[in-house]
Amino acid sequence: MSITNDQTKMLIQMIKEFTANELAPIDMQIDRAGDYPDGLFQKVVNTGLLGITLPREYGGAAFDYQAAAESLEKMATGNASMAVTLEGHFKTIEQFIKYGNKSLNDEYLPSAAKRIFAFSMTEPSGGSNPKGIATRAIKQGDNWVITGDKIMITNGGLAEVYCVLAKTEDDQMAVFVVDKDMPGFKFGKREDFIGLKGVPVGEVVLNHVVVPDNHLLGRIGQGLEIGDNAHADARVLMGAVLAGIMEHELQTAVNYSKERKAMDTPLYQLQVTQEKIADIAIAKENTTALYQKGADNKVANKPYAEVAAMAKSYGSRSAVASGDKALQILGGYGYSHEYPVEHLIRDARAMELAEGTIEKMNLEITNAEIAK
Amino acid sequence: MKIVVGIKQVPETDSVKIDPNTNNLVRSGIQGIINPFDKNAIEAALQLRDQAGGEVILLSMGPDSYTTSLRDGMAMGADRAVLVSSRAFGGADTLATGYTLAKAIEAIGDVDLVLFGRQSVDADTGQVGPIVAEFLQFPQVTFAETLELDSEKTLVAKRQLDSAVQDIKLTLPAVVTVRKELNTPRYETPVNIKESFEKPITIWTEADLNLDLAKIGQAGSPTKVTKVYAPTKDVKKTVTLSPDPAQAVSELLSQLD
């Protein structure tokens, strides 16, 4: 059955209610504590949010990427961390749907509405140079033996299933699915990042982890393609999260500018404030247009990697700059932990780096333009 | 256990307008939602179904647009829905509504329990549940704060009164209206939202029910609304006090004199 506007409308309304009741009230608490409170993630699972994009035959709701992206935008207006946690899961599920063989998908996807799946490419040697990775997959009979160290994994430690980029003996790139319960699998340290404090970002150490042949995602030699595809999928959703962060910045600035007066004049009536509010609102709308175009193109089977890179490059820079403008409107309160603006800047700053730096985005956008 | 939950679609906004000609609420153009107390009734029904098995059927009376609220209820997990809808039911007061819903419940057949929210947030009467119980000749408990299955054919409910708490055991079939303290309604889920479009909504008109036409709609409604109006907010005088606390106290005292 195709997805109707009414279904998406109900989903978005439900996400708004969940966000307003469960996430927005503890947004500051999550930032201060540096983690999700006990029980919150379970509520997300119980409400079926991990299964928004998962196919129906695997127990999901099979909403399309437009609906998933808009859901994350609305969620990020209340708490960006949980939206990024779901982004990491959704982009990984997309790779199973696109590249997974039937026996792998039948084995893993039925659990994907209950547990987080993660994608891990980055290694201590670097993130944006996947060809330089050291993780090895050695064929032994019908199995693969994987050894290596993956870092900066979104949801590392929270996720239970990991797609791991590795090199074969003949230096071909491939992605393997590894389960946290497999012998030789170990969690490493959690990064102490300055923003998106709820999202665990951590390390996974694989010491001769043996996986069966059907745990190969796609084909041998397809690793980089799958990695690029996962990046593009992630960047669409990050654009959505950034639009949500900017909405949060905008609302905070607008509300404050109505309440606060300078010489008996509400701040919003001052031209210096208007310029900042208008800039934030325009940047938010532009980011929304970019991520929605990315999602629309993906659903329509048109190329979307370039516009996805634009959504993240433009969106992340805009959200950081917009946060700074909102901070300036709030003055000293903006610089205080009492208001959310300072943590929104820290949250947005993560996305100038994650899933490829701005510089990497701009390189890819330029390459795409040169090739036209 | 076959449970029917009566739900009403109410305007989402608090700023309800009244048509000066008809004295009725203007509902067009305003997003409709499930009456919040009815969500507690749906939640109670789902919990009882999960415990005892059976099905939860949503029942409402109103125009086609009420299907959005019925879908919302099914997205919480209800199994199917019945909408009683026809121009003939228009203008019904609580008596005619209660009569019509009772006839629909008879038509559904073999119903063990009928749940309602304690009242609607737009009309605030709290009458429809009790009226349905009277027409069906079912025992009823209103304003239930707890509701538990006691045996296959009995429920136990707690009612909070001003100076006492009543524990009531009632034999099924029965009607219960519930307070919001009873439970926390579950969220819709993405999967249930999709499924809500695959579950049936049966639409019945007066032709589908065994009705006395004189008891439905405007004709069956003894209540005559002579005037409904929004209270005007009348700010008589505003005085801004001095920012200096001592001066402000002195000014305030002089105002109170």
C-alpha cells in the first residue's frame, strides 16, 4: 500500500506529541547529564520509533524517507540527540534494505524495531579516507574472521548490531554485519564530546570475530559504494535534524525578543534583532528545502548524494551561525546554561564534522558540479 | 471480551467560536481531535483486551470528518470502528445522542462493556454515558478512577467522591465512564498508524439501525439552546506599579483603599 499524506500527517502529529511530552521537557537535563535518563530509550522502542522506515514484513511501519526525515526534524526541535540516535539507526537500516541478502535480512531485520543498528567506518587512522582502513576480513572456510578497531560510531555502545567496513586479503572493501554478542566483540571508550550529549559515540574493538558468509552486506568490493550510500542517507537526515535545531533556536530567540524590552521597546521591534531573526528563519527554510529535496529524490530514485551534502554543509554552518545570532539576541542569558541556545550551538557543531566534514561535503559538491 | 468505546471528536483549539444565528459551536475549519477523556477510555479498553482477549470497537456519531479521530483511536490499537453518520442525526442533544448510540451498540451485538470518557471538553455535560446505560438497561459506574477485571463477568471500579471513596463491583454487560486519573493513554505507534488505514470503519445511517425516528436528531432532542455565547473579557482598569518595591507597596495599598 502506498503511503498517503494522511498517514504521514498522523505520524508527524504523533512525533510532535511524543517530543513535547517525553523529550523537550528533559532536553536541558540530557545535555547536563551527558546521557539519556533511564527508561527514555525504552520508551522510544516501545513507541515503535525504531521501526518507522523498516519494511512491514519485518515488523516495521515502512514509512518513506520523506516521512522519516520530517519526523527527525520535528523531534530535533525538542531534543537533537534522540533525533541523531534515530538518524544513525535509519541510515543503517537503509543499507540492509538496499544491499542485504535475504537470509541476512531475515535473520536481522525482525529485531530492528527493538534494537539499534549502527554503521562503522571510521578508524583511528582517519574517517574520510576509508581506503586507508586497517580492519581486515580474512576468509576461513564458509566464514569471515574480522579484526580491527572502529571509533566514533554513532550509537556505539547503545547499538547491538554493527555494519563494519573492512578490507579483504586482496584489499577489496566490504561491509560485514557483526553482532555485539559475538565472541571477540568488545566495546571501547565512549567519546566525551561537547554536544549532542545524549548520543553515545564510541569505539568497537573486533578481535577475530567470526561471522558467517551471509553476513556480508552487498558484495566483496562494494564496501565503498555502501559507505557512500550510507553517508548520503545520513546527510539527508542530518539536514532534517539541523532544520529542527534551527527551529528551536528561532523559537527561543522569538519568544525572548517578545518578552525582553530595551528602553520600553520589545527587542523584536528593533532592526538589529529583526535582521538576526530573519536570518535564522531564512536559513531554516533553506535547510528544510535542501533536506526535503534530498529525501524526495531518494524516494523518486533520482540522484541525491549532492543535495544531501548541501543539506548538511549548509545546514550545519547555518545552525551554528543561527545559534550565535540567537545567543546575541538573548545577550547574557544566551551565554548561560539557563537557556538552550548554547547547547544548540554545541549540538549543531557536531554536524559540521559527523558523516564527513564540511570540507568533505564541499569537495563532493564541487566534484559533482565539475562533472556536470 | 467485546468492548465498545464511545468517542467524540472535539475542536483542538480552545478558541471555539459560536454561530450567532444557530447558537451552535462552529466546528468547520478547526482541527478535530479525540476528546481527551475518551483517550483514557480507549486505554482502559486496550488494557482489558490485552488481559482478557477480545476486541475493542470504537463508536462515534458525527460527520465523515470524524473518521480522523476514529483512525487516531485505531492507531492507539483499537480493532475497528463504527461511525453513525447521517443528516437525520444532526442537531441531536445528549438524549437523542444517547438513544442513537445505544441502538448502535445493540446492532454491534453481544457487547460486554461500554466505556466513555467522563465528559467531553467542548460541551462538558457528562450525560451521554449514563443515558446510553439507561437505554441499554446496563448497570453503570460514572467517573471511575480504577477499573479492574474481577472475574470473567464482573469488574471492580473505584469512584472518588467528595468525602468518600466507593468500591463498586458491577456485573457485565455494563457502562463505565472514566476519569483521566485512571491511566495514561498510550501513544499511537507508526505501525498502528499504518494499520489504522487497513482496519474497517463501518458507517451506519438511520436505515441500518432499528430506530424510532422521532427519538433521533433535532426531533428527538428536548433540549433547546436559547443562547450560547463566549464570555467577554472585561479589563476595567490597568495600573502599572513602580519598579521600586517600597513605592509599589504604597501604590498598591492606595489602590485597595
